[in-house]
Amino acid sequence: MSGAPIQLMSFKAIGLILLTILCFDVMSILVRILSADYSAQELSAYRNVFGILPSLALLIWTGELRFKASALKIANPKLALGRGVVVAFAQLFFYSALSQLELATVATLGQTNAFFVVILSVLYLGEKVGIWRIIALVIGFAGVVWILRPGSDAFSLIAILPVAAAGCYAFAMVSVRKFGPETSNGLLYLYSSLGSIIGAIILAAFTTEFSPIHSWADAGLILLMSTIGGIGVLLMMIAFRIASPSVLAPFWYFGILTAGLFGWLLFGEAPLDTLFPGVLLIVGAGVLIIWRERKRS
């Protein structure tokens, strides 16, 4: 394949990632609004139950997902479902944080995902870590500590939740490599989504009581939050199918800027004194990891 088509596909994938970030930002805004009346457990359950619908519809339409017994078999189904359960925990942590922290703070701490990917690649996949990755992990950890400020009056246990969510999402990303190329993205997505639905409903059933939906407006917002979250996941999956992670990863940092902008415009948030200079260390460490990955490839 010539350079021009490859470059065109990369631009397409970057556009999809930017749309993914926008979807996740809108979902986060809706979660923040709905959190005034509904718990994080409820919102996570709704997100997983309804969020699968648009993705399933598109996957069926493209023919990638076929509801036949033979087509639904997958290698290591326990891990495929388990990934979804871990994502359900991630969503619970993420939504709980959104209800109490600034959007930009949640987005920044969520960028620790890159560090957990490196750590889990060593512990779970047995990969070797070079000196540059170790340096990046130390820098990124320093940035997280700077933002969290443990031991000070500014420290809050709630601020650990986005980091915990990042760790869970990192496991979901790393564990994908346990599946061979014969497993389609669509089938893996289906199993993970089912695991997320089961996990989210069980977590909600044992930790909270479902509130009656107060109005049709709330029902519409819940459906929109769930649907746009599902669309975001689908766009992300397609983007990573047509371009390498090293090409797309740097654009994730736009999420910090957009979350900060939406937080400022809609909720009057400006947590600059909290985020700086820790955010620079986190972003710098992530860029260092990406740069080393490109050098290796």
C-alpha cells in the first residue's frame, strides 16, 4: 500500500479519535448533571444496558457480528467477559469522581492509563521495561502525587477514583493482547459489553437502590448519555483498527483541554492551581512513553 492511502487512513483515524473525545466529554457532562438525582451505580447500569444498542446495530449492519451459534464462539470467554466486569468497576469509579470533581481534574488523572498499561504489560504479559519507560513512570507518578497532594488539606480520597478507573481501563486494553487475530473486534466487543452489563447491574443491586426516573426529560438524558457513550466506544474501536496506537495516543491529551473548556463554560470550573504543574508531568511522561514506542517500532 502506498504512503498516500496510509496517510489518509491515519487522518481518518485521528478524526474518529477526536469525535470519540467529544462523545466522552458529552457523556461526562450528562453524568455530572444526572448525578444530582441518580447514583453512580445507577448511571453505570443504564450506560451499559442502553449503550450497547447503537454499537450492536452498526456491527450487525456491517456484517461483522452475526447472531449464529457458531459465529458467537470465542477463545477464552471467561477473560472476554471478565474484561467487561473490570470496565464496570472502572465506570463506577469514573462516574463517582465526575459527581464530585472538576471535569479537567478527572480527565487529567485519567491520563495515568498509559502508566498502568506499561506496568500491566510487565506483570501480565511478561514484557521487559527499559530505562526510558521507568523514567516515564517516575515522572508520571510525581505528577499524580503533585495533583493529589497526599497529606495536605487539599487531599481527597475521591481524587483517587479516576486513577483507579484508569487502572481498570488499562487492564481492559492490555488483556486484548491475550486474544489472537482470529477473534474479531466485534465479537470481543459483544462479550465485553455483556460482562459490563452483568457487572454494572450486580454492583448497583448490592450497593444502591434504583431511584424512579423523575421525568421524561431525565429519561431522555439517560438514554442520550448511554447512547453517546456507546458511540464513543465504537468510534474508538474503529479508529484503533485502522491506525496504530502510537499514531493515535498523543491525541488523547486533547481530552484534558476539552474537558477543561467544557468545565469552565458549563460549570464555572477553573482548577488551574490544582492541576499545574502536575498535569505537565503526566502529559510529558505519556509523551515519553509514546516516543519510545515509536522508536522501538
